[in-house]
Amino acid sequence: MSPARLSKHFVTHPASRDVLSPVLERLPGAARRALARSPWATGALRDVAAMVRSWTTPRPPFQLIGRDGAALPGERRLKVLEVRRETPDAVSLFVERPAGVRELAGQFLTFTLSIDGAEVRRSYSLSSAPDEPCWRVTVKRVAGGSGSTHLTERVRAGDTLRTRGPSGDFTLDPDALPGHLLLIGGGSGVTPLFALAKAALTADAGARVTMLIGDRRGVDCLFAEEIDELARAHDGLRVVRVLESSGSVESPRRIDEADLDDALARGTLHEARVYVCGPEPLMDLVVHALGRRGVGGAQVKTERFVTVRAPAADRLPSTPVTLRVGGREAPVAPGQTLLEAATAAEIPLEFSCTMGGCGACVMRLVDGDVAMAEPNCLDDDERRRRLVLTCVSRPLTDVTLEPDD
């Protein structure tokens, strides 16, 4: 086995291969063949590869927070290069890709928008793959949604947008593709799934990918022509669309368990990796149905497009409390988040999206109690371990935090 092939056999990241290949080149051919057959060597070298990969894989940036509403370090001002109408309710914003920033397929950007004198933050998924020349963010207008209405109706090519990220862990390692990648979604949930499909097929043109897409009408399907073109170019991509209506004829047809069984039939259950994003009823149906079939845990990733709801004001203290972290203290005014209080005191905390969606700001609550805006990205186990997201947590008492090691 050649050194290059053996290196790829052991590891899952180009940087790991760069480190190991020179070592493997010095081994005699018989030694390389013995390594390839040895389960112990495979495990040991994969551990080395994971360590190298941890040094090189992009992570949300560490931020030293500014004060008094000034632009925070890590926030970028990016120029809009093109605005493309995708459907009657959705547009794609093509923005310049900042130098030296490498996202993972499936991540999102957070925009800080000035709307009618107020500053709001909204997060939207990238529909571009990491190898594309610019970032593409696709936004679907929501009735009554100030952020989506602003981005779909007011933004023009040449405008500048304040952005943060990329953030999120709804991602796929293109160097460690599963035997069967199953992408299920509907509506604007197709956005990150499209990015994941492109990234997987770029990494391996023969990858086995199934996209199961539900929507109201054909005219509402995002990226329909591009997905069909991708399927024509790759025999391993199968696309199944389920529409609630066709032309003028309405139908109650939606994605159901039979569709799921058909999609899973492309391979054995243990090799499937499933990504689910879309309306809440669809996601709940899919996740529960997968669980009944023994597909769950690390095999299933979900991304939910919902706006966090701040805790009711009457739950919060009416007088300042104290935040303690890293041997420093900061006052927290009524209604302030822990991150906002740290901002004012210039206490360095890690964060990225500022909306409870990525987990970069997670810390352990050592003492005290907080109210977190819901929903957010913490799972039940993390909550039991008293982890909190500083960007959406408001203290109910004096609190002490420490990093989650």
C-alpha cells in the first residue's frame, strides 16, 4: 500500500495526512501492509489524526468583548455582491467571503440589523459549500418577521451587512462521510441541507446521499433546479420531493413514515447519518419515527429555525445582581444577559452567534440561578450538568460561572 493511500486509510483530515505521510514514507512496504491490517495501529493512528484535526479545524472565534454598543471584535462588515430571488418569499444574498475564514457546511451567520431605530440580531444558514467563491445566505420571509422582511425586501447589491460567525454544529466532516447520508427537511430548512449535499459530493463524487424534501407547492421549493442539476451530475444523489399541493389540486400529502422507510432502504440502518431541518411538526415526526427504527443519538442531527423567547420580566430581579467569573466581578442590571454584563465590564468570554444557537458561549453555573431564553441549543444532559449559555441567560440571583472543561 502506498504511503499516500495508507495515510488516507488511517486519517480523516488533510492536515493529519500532511503530518503522517512523511513518517509513513520512511517505512518499508511490508511494514506499511502490516499497519494497514492491524486494528491496534488503525486505532492509534486515528487518535493521532483526531488530535491533529483538533488543532486545524475551524472553531468559533474567541472574543474579547467591547463596551457601550461598539462593534464587537470578530464582527465583520461584508459587502453584498448579489441579491437573487429564489422563490416568491425567499432570496439569496451573496456576500464577500472574508480572507482566512473557513466555514463548515451547515453553519450559519448572525446578522446585526438596524430596523426602525432598533438593533436586532437574526441568524440564517449558509446555502453555499465551503469551496464556493463567496458566501451565500438564503432567507425566507416570515409573516411579521422584521429581520426576514428587511433582508428579503430592503437589502440591495452594494450594501454592507454586519455579520458574526460562521457558527453552529449542524455540520458534516467531508473527510469522514457516512455510508449513507440522509438529508430530510422542508421550507427554509432545505438551506443547510443543500450546503451539506454539495459538500459531501464535492468530497466524494460517488457518495450515497438521499434528500427527502417536503414543501407546500413546487414554486416554494428552494434550489429546485440546482438540486436537480446536482442529481444529474451525481448518480449517488437521490432526490424525493413530497408536495402538499400540485397545481390547483390540494392534497394532504406530506412526508410520512413510508417515505422515511423508503429513504432508509438505500442502506443498512447502522451506516445512516441523518440531518433533519424544517418545520417543527415535520422534525418531530421524523425524529420520533427514526427512534422507533433504532436510529438516534449521534446518528441524527437536527437544526431548528426558531426565535428564542426571553424569560418573562416578572421572573427577573428588579435590582442589580453580581456576576462572578474568573476571579472578577461585574454588576448585572435587571434584564441584562450575562454576556451583556461581561461586555460592560470587559471580562473576556467566548461567544459567537449571540442568539443561543451555537453553544460557543457555554459555561458551567457553579452558584446561583438563571433564566435562559428558549429554545436554545443545550440538550437535556447539558442542562442537568448546570451548563448555561451566557448570551441568552439572565441571572435570577448572584451567579458564579466557570468554563466547561
